[in-house]
Amino acid sequence: MSLSTTQKSTLSYFKWAFIVTVVGLILGGYLGWEMTGTVSGTATIFFICAVLAVLEISLSFDNAIVNANKLKDMTPEWQHRFLTWGILIAVFGMRIVFPLLIVVIAANVGPWTAMVMAATEPDRYAQIMQDAHLPIAAFGGTFLMMVGLSFFFDHEKDVHWVRWLEEKISTYSSIKGIEIAFVLVIMLVFSRIIADSSDPKLGPEAANVFFSSAIWGLLTFLLVEVLGGVLDRSQQMMQGAAKGGFGAFLYLEVLDASFSFDGVIGAFALTSNLFIIAIGLGIGAMYVRSMTIMLVEKGTLAEYRYLEHGAFYAILILSVIMYMQSLFHIPEVITGLGGAALIGIALWSSIRYNRNERAHEVAEEKQAAEV
């Protein structure tokens, strides 16, 4: 790590995020004026853009930490590509193309028709998005559950935060495929609950949709893991260095997409306008990328021992919440605050551990000096 990197201020990492915030809010204000023609209407849309940005940031603390964990092991070239190409995919792909694709598939219409519907019939567009929530929750929840469990079911993991739980889990980590079996059991349990539900929107047909979407989420995780390993191994052989490349990039993009599902669907509770959603969530996505860069360059994960653990616990909770949202609505504020609280507790635990370690070292030095 260079001296210039360590001397960079925290705010300097968020320079582009601040610029995008200003541009995005100006665009939001302009869009509000064009849509309503009133100061109050403009202020409302301006406010919605700001709230969506905060929603995205609050839902993505864990995303930034997991990104940084993977990014630190990538080659500088692929790090740069993730932070440039990746932001285009995150903002344009997940916040604009992804909702359009859902409408294209669900309503069986062409891309242009979906775009026109987003601009002229936002309420109908939002309803189609809401109706597609079950398969999205099943797919994204399964993928994220596998991400979280893979961290804890790791026989090489030797740092434990919640020691009594993580040590017990690590004793079973040598059993091959145990996390897959665990996820399959959860999938079957939720499928049975959905099938037996008296809710008219649920039932056997909805259970089939949930289970098949969850299977696709599981297969996607396994495919990305295998493909990523093969691609990175071939790159390592050519470069002679054990650094991740395209495989790690692919993993991070699918991970980003899974994190984005909840935010994109939840945004329709605030507004049915695709373009307002893209502006608000796009601003938030820039802060997530800036946070990721800061964590990598400042070596924050190495400095704060349990921060990564907090992020993966937050991912597991998010995956369970996504599953539960197939049964009933859970406000996004609970999801965001829950994840942020876990990461905050992990940060506090890390600071306390570092303080105790320093106190122990000082005591040992004093004892050695006296001898």
C-alpha cells in the first residue's frame, strides 16, 4: 500500500459519489418539474430521490464489505474494471435494464413496449414488478444464503466473532456440500408453507414458482463458483500469481445483482417511476463503490477483525428476510437498519478487541522491562 493511499482522507474517496449526488438530485428536480409543473411536486420527487439513495446505502453496507473482501484478492487491472465497468452494470443494468426485463418477461411484451409502459403507465408497470416479487425473492434469497453460509462453513476460517456458534459450525465444515443441503432444507420448508397457505396469492402453484426460482438461484451460485474458479486458475497459470480476475469479477457482479433485487423492488413502494428509481438507487450505488474502494485501499478489513463477520451475518439475515417476504411484506427500513446495526456491533467489537490487545501488549512490555 502506497504512502499516498494511506494519507488520503476519508472524504476524498467519496468525491465522485458527491458529484453524482448533486447531478442526480438536479436531474430529479428537473424530472419533478417536468412531471408536475409545481414547486411542491418537484420537492416531493427531489425528496424521493434522496430517500431512495439513503435506502440503497443502508441496504448495501454489507455489500461493500463483501465486495472489498473479494476485491483485495483481484489483480489491479480487474479491480479497476470492477470499479469502472461494474458501476455501469450496477446503475444501468440493475436499476434500468433489470426492471425492464422483468416486465418484458412477465407481461410478454417487447423491450420498447416495456419502456413506453414505464414512461406512460407507471402504475401498471409497478404492479407487474410487484407481482414478480416471489421468484425474485426466491432467486436472490437463495444466492445470498449460499454466499453467507459459504463464509461460515469454511474449514480454514480461524477467526470467530460469535465463538460458541461459529466454532460449532466450523466442526461440520469438513462435510462436503453441507451448506447446499442446509439451503435445500430451507427451500423445501418455505415451499411447503407457501403451498399450504390460505392466502389467495399463494398456494401450490406459487410454491412451484418459488422452488424452481430458488433452484435457479442455487445453480447460479454453484455455476459462478465453478466458472470463476476455472477462469481464475487459467489466468493464474498465465500470470504466475494467485490473484482473481474475470472469475472474481463475475462473482461480484452476480453478488451485486442479488443485493440489488431487494432495493429495486422496495423502491416501487415509494414511486412507480422507473427513472426516479434509477436516479435514487444510482446515487446510492456510487456510495457503495466509493466505500468499497476505501475499505480496500485503507486495509480496513484487516484493521477491524470482526467487520467481515458482521457483513456475512447481515447477508444471512437479508436472505431469510427475502424468503419471508414471499409470505408477507417486511418494510425495507427493517432490512437496512438490521444490516447496519449488525455491522455497527461488529465494528464496536473489533475496536474493543484492538483496545484489549494493545493494553495486553503494553502490560507485557512493562512486565518485561521490570524483569
